[in-house]
Amino acid sequence: MRDRLRQQVTRTRKGQAPLTTIEDFIRRMPKVELHVHLEGSVQPQTLLKLAKRNAIALPADDFEGLRAWTTFRDFDHFIDVY
């Protein structure tokens, strides 16, 4: 696996200098901000189950209540909820 990665690292792309180190390869890789994608990724039913299993009180006890809770009025409300 490491040899295969090393071979990929040494290949060049059109208009780019060859990658000579793993650090160069990682530096050039596209990045993603995971925190941007977490909100809304948990289904309401899953959130309700997890809260019940872990004895955590939520501001709502059913699907409709959770939907109302997570319908954001503005950015400040979003920050307050999360």
C-alpha cells in the first residue's frame, strides 16, 4: 500500500511540479470542512432514540417538535440551537 501511494505521489499533473514527498501530496490534496456538513445529518428519529437511550433531555419529544426546533430563523438562532 505504501509503495502504491509513493508511486502516486511521484506522478505529475499537467502544469504542476512533481510531488516529491508525502507532505507535498497531502498539502495539495483537496480539503473539506466537515463541521459545515454535520448539521442536519442526523435524522430526527435517530436523534430521539439517542437522546432517550442516553437520558438526555431535548427541547422536543417528537418529530414535529424537533423539526420546529431546527427550523432556523436566522444565524443567531442557528448558533443558539447548535
